[in-house]
Amino acid sequence: MPTYRTDIKPSAQKALGKLDKPIAISIIKKINGLAVDPYPSGFKKLSGIDNAYRVRTGDYRVIYRIFSDVLVVEVIKIGLGELQ
């Protein structure tokens, strides 16, 4: 299976920077895992945005898009609760 490149939008980077270090590390590990498997266990397809998915990391959600043609995972949003 090919490895994807992960890109994090500035708004998601800002949200990540505001989190406590242990939580941020957990989310970064999840994002790095998306490079290997962009469809991990527990992922959900979102409606309304093309190629958009959500994956949980504890109480946090990572919203991302997959561009399979260029092997890119773009992290759009990071936050608590039900993001959409």
C-alpha cells in the first residue's frame, strides 16, 4: 500500500497548538497513521464535502479529505465533539 502525504491546514494547526501536549501528541500520532492507512478503524464518511472523513481520537475529532489520485490526506479541522 502506498504512503500518503499529510497536509494540515493552518486552522487545524492552530487548533492543535492550543491543546495540552499529551492530547496533541495523541492526535499527531493519529494524523501520522492516516499517511499509512487513510481509512482506519472507526472512520466515518461525511456528507456535504467531497472525499471528507472523520476519525476519533479520544474526545477529539479529526476531519480530513483524501485525494487518492495524488496520495494526499488533508487535515481540515481538529476539535472536540461532533465536528462537521
